Amino acid sequence: MVYIIVFIISIVFAKLADNSEERCISWCYLALSALPLIVFAGFRDDEIGTDTSLYPLVIHTIIDEGFSLSDILDYSTLVEPLYSSFIYYTYYVFGSEFSTFLFIQHFLIVGCFYIASYRLRQFVSLPQSVFMFCFLFYNMSLNIQRQSIALCIVYLGYSFLVDNKLRVFIISVLIGFFFHKTAIMGLFLIPIMYVEETKYNIYYILGTILVLVLYSIVLDYFLKYTGLDKYEQYMDNSEFEGAFSNSEFILRLVFLTIFLYAANSEKLATYYNALTLFVCEFFLNLLQIKSAFVGRIALYAYILYIVYLPNFCFKNDDEEDNVPAILVTNSMIVIYWLFVYVISEAGSTYPYKSQLLEII
């Protein structure tokens, strides 16, 4: 299976980078780790990823026909302006081949993730970060590309937030917002993860449950008085009506259980804040019952499992590997990937096809 081969190569080079004590050599290994993921995404056929032919290919075709950037921004009102501009300038700077754009796009996605992973390596090893990215987020990034850019930019910003660089994080959220509006959800990481006041955590959880219960009423009121009809697709009776996902529910339940019961005893405020965040993410993800799209707002919390699940649960109190937690977590991640992306073919990213790489 070609995905597995690419993932293994990336994880092995990430392990070499993690073992290297020389910063320059470590970055060289990281580049070799990222390259297969970027090439694999860049050289894929247009049919890989449902959204590939809906957003980037359509805008790319319009540019091909000679339309100006202002015309494109007027035409593609459902697409954030920075994403349309990104396609436009990539076309004229790097070339008119669509595969070139796909390559540059994943250079941005994977690049942001790898830089963030390197900055966060005191919490989670590089190979574990890459492993979780490959099996949880890579196939998704071949489909929902705008949000994947926003997600990885916000994740990069979060690596600065843990160093108390709040301004950099806010800038990252704003940049992400102009790629995909859901990036604004990144701001909710500030009160939960940046402010070390656990006494408010119960209110965050109750507020999230309230959003889940009153979602349809609030959105209906919002649409009635703002005139933003394009958001009708987020209603639970729209053509994009949501559904309950067994795989998403089970995976998060396993993650939360491990986070609750396998964590080492050194539970500082950060642990309880992260637990609060993941409980909120659990309920926000259930919004997919209401709409096929709205559950994705939880992704900005979901990606932080990469940081905090290994950090709190993969080491015992004596700093030895917590083998059961590692095995259960990573096994569930692989099973989830096989079921969702291979068996169910979610997002139309499997089977992989590439005429350029002669994989048919």
C-alpha cells in the first residue's frame, strides 16, 4: 500500500532527526521526512480529494482563462480571499501546471506542521508527531485543503503560544482565518490553554454542551437577522445534513480514556486545561450530527492531541515508556485510518492515483 510506504519513510527520517544532536543535520533529516509527503500530495491526480476539483481546480481553471485577481475574488465569494490569492500568485510565480500548485500548497501545509513539531519536541518526539499527522491528518489534508492550511498555520502559532508569545499566535489565527474562517476557533485556545486558571474549566465545558444543544436555534436566529444565507448549509435540515460517526466517536472516547487514566501523576494546570479542551472538543465534534461541515470547527483543539497525549501519557512517573498507552493509542490510530480512509474511502483519497508518478 503506497500510503504506508510514504508514511514509514517520513517517520523513519523523523526518528533520525530526533536522534541527531546537530541542529543542521536534524533539519536535513526533517526535510527528507517532509519531502515524500509533499511530493505525494503535489503529484496526485485531480480526483484525489473531493474538494480538489471543487475549489482549487475551479479557481485555477478561471485563472487559466485570463481572469484578473479582482474578478476571481468577486466570482469565488464562498472561498476565502487569501486562498484565492494564493492560487493566483502561485500560478504566475511558479508556473501554470495544477500539480505545481498542489505541490506548493502541501509545502505550506507540511512545512508549517514540521516547524511546529520541531518547536514542540520537548512535549512529543518528532517521529510520534509525524506518525499522528500521517494517520490522522494527511489524508484529510488531501481533501479539505483550505482548512488544512488554516489548521497547520494555527498549530504553528500554538507552538509560539506555549512560549508565551501571544501576539504571534493571534497573528497566526488571523492569517489562518483568511484561508478558512474556522481558524477563528483558534482564539478559544487562549483562555483554556494560555490562562492557568482551572477554576473556569467547568464553565467552558458547560458552555460547549449548551452550544451543542441550542445549535439549531442559535443558527436559525443568526441567519434570519444577518442575511448570510450561504450559511444555511450548516443547518441540520440542509442538503449537507450531518450524521453520527462511529469511528470519530470511538477514537475520541479512546483518546479521552487514555488521557484520564494513563496520565502520569504530575498533573499540573496544563494537564487539566488540556483535559478541558479535549472534553470540549468531544462535544463540538458531535456537531457533525447537525451538519456535515460544522463539526470541523473542533479540529483546532483535536490537533493538540498530538502534543498532549504523548506528553502526559507515554511516560510513567519514573520516565520509562508507558508501553500499553503507546500501543493502544497508536494501534487505534492506524485502525481508524484503515477504516475511515481505506475501507470507507472518506474524502476520496484512496486508492491513490498519480499519472506523473505512474501510480494507477
